[in-house]
Amino acid sequence: MRPTSRLWLTPATPNHKEACSSVSTPEFYLKEDRATFEKLDRLGAQVQRKWNCDYLMITLGAHGMCLLSRSHPPRHLPTKAKEVFDVTGAGDTVIAAAMLGLLAGASYYEFASLANHAAGVVVGKLGTATCSPEELLESMGQRRETG
């Protein structure tokens, strides 16, 4: 039995194609409608059971991400990207930002939202890119206090 410490919670961040492939489900067209959200919820539940992860964030490119948790209902977050130039490294940014939020004590929705904003910043740059704290705060509609 795993300890109940937050440090033992396991998030996973597959993209849509990886999630479908992992449970032998054909990829399906993504739209912003109830039928697609229901398909994503079913897909996510299958992946979550197979991988035995506490949190699952399926990244959906221009359609944002689908969030699943063992203790919360599924949620769908729209993308935060204003423009998309290059998706290289976006998945790495999602898991890094999510883990940062999780380890800092953020809730399920807070750490997923943080990851969504960070990914939105990096896809707006060419090549493998980073997201500075200032860029993250700006994306979230906040400004860092100076002094």
C-alpha cells in the first residue's frame, strides 16, 4: 500500500494519440462538444485504470486538456495558447509545471491550470522553449510584485 503523502500521488500526461494507443482505441476527431467530452472521459477512465495513476491530464493540442482524478469529476480546460508556433516540448512543460504545482501544494484543478498556462506560453515560441515566472503570471492574468 502506498503512503498517502502528496509526494506519492502519480500524475500522467499523455497526449490524445498516446492515450488512445495505450488502450488500443482508435483516435477520434476532437471537437468542442458534449459527445467528444464524453468520449474523452471514457478514454481517460480506461487509461487511468490501466496506468493506475491518481491524476491524468490528456493534452489535446488546440483543444486544451482533459483532466481526470480519482476523487473529482472530469474537467475540460480550453487551451491558453494565444498563438501556436511550435509544439516541441509542450508535453514536457505540462508535466514539469504540473509537478511543480503538485509539490507546492496546489489542488488538482490549480496544478492542471498552471500546466495549461505554461504550455500555452511555450507553444507560442519557435523551437524548444521555456516559460519564465513572469510569462506564466502574465498568462494567468497576474503581475509579479517588484521590490
